[in-house]
Amino acid sequence: MEEPGEIEIILPDGSRRTYPRGVRAADVVRDIGPRLARDAIAVKLDDEILELFRTLDRGGRFVVLTWKDEEGRYCYRHTAAHVLAQAVKRLYPDADLAIGPPIDDGFYYDIDLDKRLTPDDLEAIEAEMRRIIAEDLPLERFELPREEALRLMEERGEPYKIELINDLGDDQVISFYRQGEFVDLCRGPHAASTGRIKAVKLLNVAGAYWRGDENRPMLQRIYGTAFESEQELQEFLWRREEARRRDHRRLGPELDLFHFDDVAPGYAFWHPKGTIIYNELVRLSRELQSRYGYQEVRAPDILKTDLWRISGHWEHYRENMFLIEDEGTVYGVKPMNCPGHALIFKARTRSYRDLPLRMAEYGHLNRFERSGTLHGLLRARGFVQDDAHLFVREDQIEDEILHCLALVDEIYGRIFEMDYSIDLSTRPDDFMGDPALWDRAESMLASALERAGRSYRVAEKEGNFYGPKLDFHMVDSLGRRWQCATVQLDFQMPQRFDLVYTGEDGREHRPVMIHRAIMGSLERFIGILLEHFAGAFPTWLSPVQARVIPVAADYAGYARQVRDRLAGRGLRAEVDERNEKVGWKIRQAQLEKVPYMLVVGAREAEAGTVAVRHRDQGDLGVMPVDALVDQLAAEVESRSLRPRVGAEGAD
RNA sequence: GCUGGCGUAGCUCAGCAGGUAGAGCACUCGAUUCGUAAUCGAGCGGUCGCGGGUUCGACUCCCGCCGCCAGCUCCA
């Protein structure tokens, strides 16, 4: 029991300890264990994160935060950001500090400085940071009343900090952190000393607006990262380098899949090999959707503005649309398929028996994206979605959402074996319709997720103008997250288009529309896959599935026979008849990420066999052409991610 | 769109105090007929992103535009 003058804390394992009131957090941590004391970055008392130098004046649930905790990393990198700011101030005393928070992979600090920082400057700043770390300056926290806080920042000549203080509410504590000669307005929390930072690296510098507002001054944002050990830092840098190496904008043209040209910013030119991948994905989508009860349609690309006014796009999406004028009439190029589908729904009377009606379209969409936002295939102006609109009765919504979840699982889980997380995006500021309806729609999405037993995160105000949505973020082989699939509820469009169906009661009822895409934009999806697989697509997606390599010109005839056998089973095979040595052809095929290389010479031609080599597994030995064709066809038909040719491939 | 950087052969890049461009790979041809990641030789290829200006002369300096890259903002 807690005595007066004592506090009781509860550790994560449920054990309880008492300490004198006012004990330092660091002393409690040291008392728990020396190992933990070394790893500790900060502590958490109930829901409040405190520095190790703070004193505890109440008890509660007590957790020691280390590098393993997201909150621990956050504190650690937040302090690293302060070290950065301190280094900048030492080297450039006239720099004005803005904000410097930790972010997922590191931290940044926005500063206002007349001199433009170069990579060399970053190195100098980094060297200064190391000095500050070596100085092992203890951090100290203090609070000031508003007037004194303003005076302090006035003295130190920090206009951005003054603005921040002025914007703080009256109920908010104004706290500062000091380390050596450096003082920063900051909410915290932090590590206890600059010496706690083990490995730092400044990464780059880029422009960023003060408070993200393009009408405000442009500041210089210095990005950096910090890790618990030099080794982890090196691993991070390697991953970054690997991501650069896998960049789809580099791999795509290199593998002859697509290219971009100045004459069409934001639009890919799909080469034959890229088009094969594109078409394979559409084929997969068609197969699954037809199994899931979808019907495919095709709606016009260019529609009068009358249509876009009805749909609400004119009001909410016009700046993202390409407009065409002809004979005084303005047309909009479709950025979304939904209005077209609404018109197809409306083209005849619909019965409740028709619902849910699932309308799919691989329509080409054009969106005018601002030039600075384009990013290869991942952010294009022209793309195709595996898009569909589901027209459902209100009582079918949850089941339809579950039906969508199953399809997402099928593609991401079963076919690509990628993990994903789900966001529920709620009503944005620029919304259409009745807030009460929004609330209901949001709760329907939540309850569907709960029924499916899926965990999710709520993304406030991230919904579309016409309804709340679920966004699915895939995790690729480098741990990066990408948004692809989306499921969006829409009560607005049916109303605006006056969509109705005849119910069992013989009266007219309003359907609900669900917009959904699974792969999302095929362009983006291919870009992500390209980076995920580093160009080495699974065999079913590979533009060239097998390359037959005759060891000399004499065996080209046999090589062609092998190719024809493969082609006869619908496999994509070709012969490398160039006048080169085997080693060279192998190298070429490896670089092109061709999954199977089939070497043929006198022995193979004689026996009706091929010597099989897989791009990752190397030499798989010699096997009869029949067996190879069967196994390869099985691998492709099952859309296997792994090679299934060879001894253990026969399962 | 905004801030900064960049734009030389199909690709990767060199070059220049301003004196009208060079390498490797790719491609073509020739020789070689070859057994699992680079055979040798020759040839072809550039109004140095586009347009203006300064200059006797501009790939090089200046201005404008286009595109790309890193961010900001926005998003499938």
C-alpha cells in the first residue's frame, strides 16, 4: 500500500515497487536493473512520457522505454534533432530555428538561413554534432510563463519560436529544453543527455514551407537519422541504397518494360514486355472478379461537364481534370469511372433482386496532377485501375465490405504474400452531404472490420469528398508501405444521380454505392511490384519465362524446337541465337531476370532434354523437355511465387 | 504549383580560362562455333533539352521555357 511520502509503481510484469515521492526516474530504472539502465532512453508513467532526469511525484504504471519501443526511438531522435539544431547554431549563429520533430526513419529540423547548405556543409554540421555528442551534455527541462518565454526567445532572436508560443493555447504548458549553451522551445520528451545518441547521419537538405503553407517562407529542412548503434545505421543506409537501386524508374527502362518521354509528362509508354505484365495482372483481376460475381463494363472517356456537375467532381475535383472544348461545349476527361457506372445503372430499371450489382471497368483514367507531384509510375497522370462500383442495399453494406476484404486477401495474401495494414479514413473538411450519414457510414466500415476481426487505424479527415473509406497499405520487401487497395462508401452519388431500385415492397429505394479498387492503379501496382521483386518477377509475370540458349549455332534448330514446345503450352519462351558464347548469353539472361535458362547442345539434342538453370537457384540439372514443359506450365498456372521446376519442384 | 539541383550518343558518364565533342556498354558488320555471369576487331551513332541574348566565336556565360530529381503541398 502507498504510504504518505511514497509512491507505488507497477511494472509491466505486474510487480509493484514503492519509492520515496520525488525519486528520479533514472534511479528507479537503475534499481530495476543495470542492463535496463544502460538501454533506457526515457520512461512512461501511465500515459505520460518522462525524461530520465525527471522526478516522480506520483505512482502508476511504469514502463522503461528503450530503442525497442517506438516511443523510445522517438525521444532518442527528437534529441538528435536538438543536437542538429545546436550544431547549426554553433556554425551559423544567425540561423533561425523553426521546428524539428522525429519522423519514422529519423528526424529533421527546419531552419531559416540565408546561406544555402551544401552536402559539404552537412558534413561539417554532422562533425559538430559528433562533438556535441562527445561533450555528453545533460538535458534540462524548464517551464516559463508566456511573457517570460516570449522574452527568452526575443533575446535569442527566434522569430519562428515566438510565433509558435503565440499560437499556444492558454492551457498549454510552455516548456524549454536546455543542453549546454543551447535552449529550444519544445514539448519533449527527450533522452537525458546528448551522449546518449550513438550513431547519427545527416541525409539531405530540401526546401519546406514554414507550416507547410506555400505562401509562407521557404525554409531549409535538414533530414537526418539516428540509431542505437553504428551497425543499425549502416543497415539503414544499405536499405536506402537498395531502394535506390530498385527504383522502378531505373529498372523499368533497363528491363525494357516502359519509358517516359518529355512529350507526355506523367504518362508511361508501355513496351511489349511491360504490356505483358500489365495484361497478366488484368487477366488475374478478370479471373477473380468474374469468380466474385462482377460484371465488366466500358463507359466513355470524355463526358460533358453537365455530368461532372451532377457527380460533384466539378465542384470538388475540377483542378485535377483535363478539360476539352469543342464547338463551345466543355468536356471533362474522366478521372474516375464512377459517374459512368452510375449512368449504366440508371439506364434501365433495377430490382432489389439485381443487388448487389458489381460493375467493374479497366477504364483509362486521366488526372491532372501538379507537375511537382509526378513520380514515375507511382504517381502518373494516366493510369488504369482495377476499378469497380458496387450498388447495394443498405443492409448489404457490411457483407459487401467483407466480400471486398476477401478479394484483397486473395490478391495480396494468397497471390503476392504481402502483408498489409488498414486505415479507416473519416470525413474531410471539404465534404459533401449530411454529417449524420457520414457518421453512420463510418461506423458501418468499422463494424465490418470488427466482424472480420481486422485491426485498423483511424485516419482522421482523410476520406474522399463523397464518403469515408478503407485504405490498404501493402508492405514490400524493404518494409516500405504503399497504398493500393481502397474501399469507399458513397451515399452521395446515388442521390445526385437519383439512382433507384424497386424493392420487395414495390416502392423505389435508394441504393448505396461502394467504390473499390484492389490493386489500385495498375501503373502504380506494377511500379511497386517492380521494386518489391527488384525486377525479378515471379515466372507467371515474367515477360520472358524461359530463354533457350544453344551452345553453338549448330544447335539453334533444336533450340527452336524446344521453344516451340514451350510456346505450345502458352509459355513465353525465346531462343538466344546470337553469335555469342554461352557464358555471355547466361549473363545477359541473368541481367534481364529471365527465370529459366535452358542450355542445349549436342547431348541435349540427342536425348531430347534441356540443361535447366534458374536465375536464383543456378544449375538444376538436365531434364527431359516433356517434364520441363509440364513443371513450368504448372508453376505458371498456379501463379507460384517460387520456382517449381526441378527435383523438389514436382510437388 | 513552390524551393533548390540537374539536363552531353539508346544507356552510364567524361569534357570545356568560351575556339564547333570523347569513353565503355548497346547496335551493325567481320572473324571465332564456343557448355552455365563479359571472345577479338572494325563500323555506325550527338544542331551537347528547346528558344532567345552576350561574343569574332557558346555545349561552356546570361535570360526565358520544357522536362527530370530531392523535398513541400496533394494523392491511386
